[in-house]
Amino acid sequence: MSYAMEKSEICRKKSGIARAEDGVLVLDKPRGKTSADVVNRVKKLAGIYKAGHTGTLDPFATGVLICPVNLATRLSRFFLHGNKKYAAVLKLGVETDTMDCTGQITATHTVPEITGQELENITRKFMGTIRQVPPAYSALKHNGIPLYKYARQGKPVQKEARTVEIHSIRITRVEPPEIGIEVACSGGTYIRSLCADIGKELGCGAHVCRLVRTESCGFSIEEAAALTELEQAATLESVNRFIVPMAESLRRMPACTADAPLMEKIRFGRPISEKDLDRSEYDTGHKKNQYIKIVDPDNRLLAVIEKKKDKPEYSYCCVFQSN
């Protein structure tokens, strides 16, 4: 039995209750459902006793929602800030209080004639590292309360601008008043804010009328399962077919395959140094990475470790069972 197993996991093993594999479910969130709604439905699946999500999608939006289940909920932090891609449709000439199609109209303007080239010139201003003000209607919290609750009470709270990275913006359709764009960006970017800012730059305002997250942390929409499809998986075995194992889910994190001495160190929580990694199956060129996943020869996740500043040593972020 692992020293790092959670108390609930120990209880379940003792009681003989069958559980699903530890890993992530990659879902295509349906329109009209909150991310919390999806998680609640995931928790009702066979063998799932714990679930979460790694980045809220607005109710009107669809697309990739990564849901860690069971022990993999301890990996959530490694997905929160991963890169994302979106496909959005802006409606020019109409501003709303939520910056999307679900809000109340706050202003209307005449839509100017605009070409694809002019749009590209404008969107180019938003590429790279920018400062972005989060929407008043968002799940960000102020004093422990989501901002959207303040806004619904007529007491909107405006957070300070924060730094985000826009890797690319591609114009996919120019049919005013609707404009299609594809955006690749860092985690924490609000596409609603981006689209509203583009509308301001055009001088006519805008809001998002359709939004799809097409990629998150290396998982694409093509890999995502429909929630209804998952709910039809009535047995533990059928649910497991949808679960991506923990080690495989951390796609962008460099891996180290542990040898026997390193596995022994992990089992007893002993300090890990760069020398431990050098003698294992590991590309030493990755040493500048902040996080490293350590797996056993069967590619089961044993631990995630973090490089200590200015020291050839690592600290444990999380440790999992090793048989």
C-alpha cells in the first residue's frame, strides 16, 4: 500500500468498492451547461468517486473540457495554465454587459465597411504579451465570491488587468456583422475580453456569439467525447475506455523512467537529485523544465517533481502508489 494514497482511497480499497482508473476524461462540453454541471454528471459515472475540471468554459461555449477523476484530481494544477485554442464568432455593432450573446445589450453602433486585411492589421495589435482586464461576469473570485454574483446584484467588481499571451489570431470569416477568428493563447485568457477589445478598436463594439475551445493542454476537440456518449457507458470497464491514464495525460511534461534505486527513493520519500535522473531513462536536456513526471517501466505515474531554485535537487509535488 502506498504511503501517499488518500484516506478515501484507502477506505475504498478496504471495502472492496470497485473504482475507475485514475486519469482524465476529455469531454466536449455541451452548450447551455456550466462546467460544474458537467463535473456533477461525471461524478455519477460508474467507478468515479472524485472529479474536477481544469479551466472553466462559459455556459454558452462548447469544446474541450479536461476532467481529472479519482486520484488524478491531484494533477489539476498542471493543466490550469496550459495553452488553449479557440474558434470564435464576433458580432460587430452590439455590446453586451457579459461580452457574449447571453447578456443584456448595453450599446449598438453602425458597423463600418471592413476588409480582411484591415481586420488582420487590427488583430495583430493584440498578439504577443498583452494586459487584459477580466470580464465582470466571470468565475474569478473576489473575497471568495465569484465576480458574476456581484455583477448580477448590480455591484460589478473590476479586477486589475493581468498579463496573458496571445500566440496567434487567424481571421477565418469576414461576413459583417459576423467575423470568425481562431485564437491560440495562454491559459487565463478571456476570449470575450479579447473580442470586445477588438470591437472597440474597430470603433463599433462587439460581443462573442459563438465560442468553441478546440484545444487544451495538448488535447484536441477531435479527441473529446460527448457527455451523452460517456453517460451511456454503464459499466466500469466501459468508463475506463474513456479515461486517459495519468502519465499520458501530462503530455507536455518531460518524463523520466525510474530505475530500481529511484523507485525506492520515491517509495520512502527520500530526496531526489539530478544524479538520480542521469542514470535513468531521461533526456538530461530537459533539466531546465520546472516539472518532471517520473514513471515506472509500465508508464504508470509515480510522482511529479519540481526543480529547486539554484540547487541540483528536486522537491515532490505529488506522489502516487507504486506496487
